[in-house]
Amino acid sequence: MELLNSSQANQTRTLIIYENPDYIPDFFEKKNIKNVTAIIGKNGAGKSSILKYIRHHLPDGISANFHEDVIAYEMEEENEILFYLLIPDHLGLAINDKTELFTIQRFGDIPIESLRFSGIPSADYIHYSYFLEYNEDMNNYSGLINISTTAYLEAARTRIIEENLGNKNVQSQLLAKTSDLQNLYLDEVARAIQFLGAEDSRRLPFERPTELTVEINLDDSIYFEDNKKHLEINDLLEELYRRNISKRKEDRLINNLLLAIFINFQIDEKKYSINNPSKYQIPLNETESAFEYITRFFEEMKGYQVRIENDEVRITRYDLLSSIIPEFIEFMEDLIKRKIIKVTLGEGTQFNLPLTEETEEIFQRLRDYYLKVKGVSTFFNFRWRSLSTGEQSYLSFMSRFYHIKHHEHHKLQKNLVIMIDEGDACYHPEWQRQFFNLTLNYLSALFSEHTIQLIFTANTPFLSSDLPKSNVLFLEKTGKRTSLYHSKENNRIQTFAANIHTLYSNSFYMDGILIGAFAKNKLDKIIKYLNDKKVTSRNEDYLKTIRLIGEPVLRRKLLDMWAEKFGLNEERLRLQERLDEIDKLIKENNKGTQND
């Protein structure tokens, strides 16, 4: 489609609808993939704004916002595909349908009239973004499933509130003591466990983790070392460390867990609680082990009261800890007894949770206990063995989609529109090259019972090399607040199967520059120096820099400019260097021939 102004005098605009000569049915070879669109543009061009517009206007429940929009859609009626164009009357838009396929539907200025077009097929819109989106409206509209990191940050806090509606004390403690980021991370681990226990995880492009590693972190005790305000706590911790002796590594794990909880509690009381009226402590008996003392410490805090003005006030968190910590320890001891978790270090500071059918429920309980027990700081570190940052990111990507398919209390519509905002941005170039193919295969299989439209945004050429030019919307920033949308008839080269380096050299992506900005600035200075006729003195550092250039054509060009500027001696030296390079290559070739 192309929008044209008729003339300067007549503001009536004409929308021309062409047939796409490059269209190939079932191009993506997935029956349920109806279309794929890539929105390509540099940062700030407005790619994410298009997705934001779609999220705020198209999902069911906010369709009244259509009164300013032109919408083209298709639907199947009696085994026939029909095409419709929905147009607001006030736009004064003339239609030149060269395909003769579209039925025109118009509606008036009253927004509610836009609801007349009930023929538009209902669909669920799924939005994915790995990055934080600031100032983003996270309202959940009917028909919108937001699995962006920003939405999940907010959802983690909402989950705590909803799960503890009947217990305001626990609710407030969890919200105060646990950051949204910590909750998000634990939720990400939980979703990954769900996914890794399923057959779909075999589609991961790397070896699946077989277990989750959990480390007990005792580093918070450093706070009390040489802290004159809390010397008695430091002395107590040193004595508890001395008494934390067990022959079995499984026992050491439980002891270290209790010690970590105790340190975490003391940090909360002494470091993060301002004007804390509580002075709760109990003496360490001569014959007590660390396990016995810490167990008694939390048991005896139940019912502890502090005097505030003239009232005795009971500390509800103490009551919670006195009941929940014994439960937590019993839960962990049971996991060890049943050999569900494996203690992997002799010091008893690390255990592995194998990924089995039981793992999801076990981790949920482990997470719940952990969040209720911990204070502001953390004492557990969760990690997947040997996964790189990029692999963890792709695991998160696949897990989020798996979760909404199998674990959300939301029955998905038959039609899905999936928006992926710069999904490949944090990956290694080789993974960026594979991202579209991996994602296409995974989503088409995961949502095999649904029809799918995919909308990607990107600012690198890897995605566009997988798509015909007619499936790519090029977006270019032309001013501070304006962007230019290029039609498919733009002068860009055909993108499908195009060489990545050729696409990179296209000014649309990189302004024709294939080197880093720092290197470019360095070379610009050298070129300016070589072109300055007033400069006659040699800068040896510049010459050394030229010789460091890895791209041979560029290096030789600058050496030619150097020789031209500084005379025949430079030319002789440059030729000698070239001869030395050739001699070295000849010797290497001769060695290779002799070895054969």
C-alpha cells in the first residue's frame, strides 16, 4: 500500500493498493505462520513505538481507539479468504485498489462506531522484550499478554500481594525485604525449571542444564569484622564458626544454611533497621553446637516484645521466623534424606537440584521458604552450570513463551500476534545469525494449534537477511521527532540471503562504516594529518597506527598517502616491507611443501 497526496491545493489523499509480485505462499514453510514482518531501524528511529502503538490499540477491549486508524485485515468465511479495509470517514481518503480484492468499510467520528467492525478476527497479542522499558504503561488489557522484563518486574510484586492477601504481616515483610529484581530472578529460574522439565526444551540450541546449582553465601559476616559497634556479634560469629563442625557434608550443609540465616537476620537487625528498638539476643551455652544455638535462638524469639512508649509491642516478624525456619530446615533435611538434592562441595556450601518431574514443585517451596526467611540481603545464589549470558538469555526467552502456553490461567485465542522487540540484541553474532530460524521453529511448534503473525524489531542486518524485502519495514529517523517509513519499493538491495557484510555496509545500518567508532576517529585524525599540506614533520605514532590496521586495502591506501606525502624514501621503505612480507609467505609455503 502507498499513501499519496493528490496536490497541494487538494488535501484529499489516495491510498493505492498494489499486488505484491514477490509474494510466495508458505514461504516460511510453517503452515501456522501466516506472516512475518521485521521493523528495521537504528536506535531512536521509532521501532519500539510501533509495537507500543499495536499494544495500545489492537488487543481486544480497547478497540475504540481505532477511530484514527486505517486497518487492513483478512478473514476466512466459508473456506474463502476475504479482505477488508476499515477507514474513518473523516480522513477523506480515496482508495485505488489495483488488486480489486478489498471490501471497504467506513465508520464515523464517534469512537464507539469503530466497534461495528466485529468481523476482525479476535487475537491475543504477546509482547516480548528482554530489556527494561522505562516509562512504560504496564496495564493489562484484555487480549494482551505482556512477557517483557518490565512487565514481569511488576508481576513479581503483584504475585506477592495476591499470594498473601490473608496475611498482611507476611505480605508487608516480603515487599519490604525483597527487591523486585530478586523476585524477578527467582521467577525466571522457576519458569526455566518448568521449561527444562518438558520435551520442548530439547529445542534449545545448546546442551540443556540437567540441574540447578544453589550456593549458600556467608559473605555478609564480613560486615561485622572490625565493626566496633557490633564487636559482640563478630565474637559470637567467630565462636559459631569454630563450633560448626560436622563429619558429614550433608550435616555441614544444614549447619551452613542455619548460619547463613542467622547472619542474614543479624545484618537486617544491625545494618538495615533504623532506630531498631529490639535488643533480642540469647547467650551461647558452653556445650552448644552452632546448630543447637541457632535453632534455639529462633525458637525462643516467638512472643518477644519491645516497649514503645508505654506499650509492650510484639514483633510479628519474630513470630513468623520462629515458625517458618524450623519448617525450612525440616524441608531441606527431607530433600537430603530422599536424595533429591546432592551436596556437591565438602564444605557444605553448595547443593544441586536435579531437573526431574518433581523439581518444579520442590523449587516453588524452596523459593517460598527462602523469600519468607531472608532479609534485605541474600544468602542463596542460584545459577545454571556453564551457561553463558547469551545462553541464559535465550533460555529465559523460550521459558517465557513456554510458561504462557502451559502454565498461565488464560486460554489463548486461535490467532496470535507475537511481537519480539530486539530479541537478538544481547547475543553473539553467530547467535544473531541463527536467532530467526531458531525462533521460527520453536514458536511454530509450541503454538502448533494456533495461527501466528510474527513482528520483529531489530537494528542489525541479520534478521533482514532471512526475509524478503517486502517483509521488511525500513524505518529511518529524519528529524528530532520525525521518522520516515520506506515502502517496499525503496532503493534498498534485496535483503533475502544477502551477504551480511554487504548489508552492514549499507548506509541504512552503519553509515557505510564497518569499524568501531574509536578506530574511525583515530583514522580520521590520521587522514586529516596526511591531507594537511602545512604539516611537514613525520609523526611516527601515526605511521605505527597505520601499520596496525587489520583491513589490508585500507592499510595500503593510507601507506600510499604517507609515501606520497613524505617522498621517495618512504616509498622505498614501504616497498621493502612488502617484499619482506612476500619473502615470508614464500618461506612458509616452501616449509609446507617440504612437510608434505
